[in-house]
Amino acid sequence: MSDTHTDWNFFSNYAHVLVCLAENPDARLRDVAERVGITERTALRVVTHLEEAGILTRVKVGRRNSYVIDPDKRLRHPIEAHRTVGDLLGSILSGSEYRKLMKRSGAKV
């Protein structure tokens, strides 16, 4: 984090983990946790919750995991439930990263 870091953010750790996995679906949770600024155990808990909600799917690739995000899932809170995970990620990811996400998910771009 930068020197201007404060004690709050607009996005939760859930959004941060989701963005990291959208950018790099083969990332190790250790690396995601370090980038987000959380413990590896917390990153695992977040991924487990996202998986239970159907937002992402863990796919075993050899001894590693890869993650597939469902961009069509609706956001959970009533205030933003009219938007999808894809809408959220589309506002954060670069255009090429967003297209890669959509292609991996099988969604129409």
C-alpha cells in the first residue's frame, strides 16, 4: 500500500481477492494475500466464501489451483444487487484483462 493508506477502503477484501484472481486466475493464495494485505488463511476463507456463493470455481491443475469467475453472478447487497460481478470487475480491470476474464468464463464479450 502507498504512504497515503488510511484505515478504510472503498472495496472489501472480498473485492480485492476477486480482482487479484481475475487478473491472474493461477495465482497462489500466498501471493494474493500478500498483494491484498491479508493473511493466507484469510485469503483462503474469502475464496471459500466466494466459491460457496457460486462466484468462483476452484479448478485443480496438477498440484495447483486455478480460479474461474462467473461474471453473471449478481452482487449480494441489496444496494448493488442490480449489478453483476462482471460489472464490478469491468470497472476495475483493464479492457484486455476484462476480455480475458469473459473469455475464460465462457461469457459473451
